[in-house]
Amino acid sequence: MNNLKGLIIAAGQGKRISNLCPVKPLLEVNGRALIDRTIDSLIKAGIKDIIVVTGFQSERLEEHLQKRSYPPGVQVTCLENKDWQKENGLSVYRAKDLVGDRFILLMSDHIFDPAILARLIGLPVEEGGLILAVDYRTNNHPFVDLADVTKVEINGERIVDIGKELASYNAFDTGIFYGTRALFEALEKSQKTASDFTLSAGVRVLAVQARARVMDIEDRFWIDVDDEKALRQAEDYLKRYGNPF
């Protein structure tokens, strides 16, 4: 646990919600910025070394992170991805020299039950492998935008395929990963050979090698705050349950 680092992707523009906040990670949900919630979820899980990949209006985000206070021993490092217009896999890849051998990868615009992360960290991750927290509730999920969510096809505990356009799938990608350095090798391969800069492309490389596993989040809460509807849903849920996340 002491060597486990946290990696947060916060480089995108967030056009679908830019009318409410021009820098999406700084969007407040019930009085707290999304990026602060994500950082605090890692701190609560015992992770003290955290890397945030910035991009769009990086100066504003980095200024916010520099001004806020952290518990003793917690270090938050910002890494700018100047090619932030490309897909999120490039932002992940840019952090390859900072995260060590094992790390937790999170999206800056997702809110989730901390029990998901606590359970994920407790699992044994294979050498050269990856574990993705998934949601098997694919029928009429109240908090999922089916047109935008990343879908996952799973056989047993192994990922078969992953992507937003999958026709055949049995789970949703929650954006919560337990990764190893093999993910960077996979991302490099997908970017160089297929010019595919998505995170899903790297996961597919590991899936072909049977090195991408899943963890079922069961009935636990998570939401991608990607538009005004999701923002209202997140605020309503957090108000109802005492803003625990």
C-alpha cells in the first residue's frame, strides 16, 4: 500500500458542461470541486502520492490544487499534457515515468462510493495485468448515459472487449482501475500501431493477452458527471445520503 500511487486524468475540456464551469474538474457538486472529491477518495484509501494530469486551462486547475490543503505526508504533483485534445489514453501514457509499478487510475469527473476503491485496492493484481471495476447493471441504469458510457464485454473475470461503440456487452466501465506498468506498454502499442489514443485501446491490448480482469462493484453508487443531467443526479444523490463522497 505504501508504494501504491494515484493517477487522476483531468486534461479534457468537458464541452458538454462548459456553460456551468469552463474547467470541468473545478465544477462544484454540492459545494466541492470534482477534482477535490477524486483526490480525497485516494487519500481516504490511504494513497499519499498522487499525480494529476492536466491539459485544458491547466494553469487554473494547478492553481486550485496548489492553494488547497492536504493531510501531512500527502503529495499532489501536476503533469501537463499539452496534447490534451487527443483521447485520454495519451494523458495516462504521459504519466508513465511518475506512477511506479502499481497505481490506481481515476477519472476526475467521476463520483463513486469509496467502498469500491477500498475493495479494489485489497485485490491481488497480476504482474503485468490490470483490474477494472465494472458495473453489471446494464438494464435501465439510472445514472448511466448509454450513448456515452464505455461498455465492456466480459467472460468470467476477463475482459474480452471494451469501447463506447460495442454492440455486445454485459457491463459498464466505471473509470476505476488498478493498473501496472503493462498498461503503458499496451498504450504505446495501440498509439503507435493503430493511432488509437483512447484508454480503452490500451485495455484491449491487455485483454487480448488475457491480462485484463474485472471487479464487480455490485450495487454501489458511481456516476460520470458529464452533463447537466448527471450533475443534478449527483447532487440529488449526495444530498439524500449526506454527501459522503
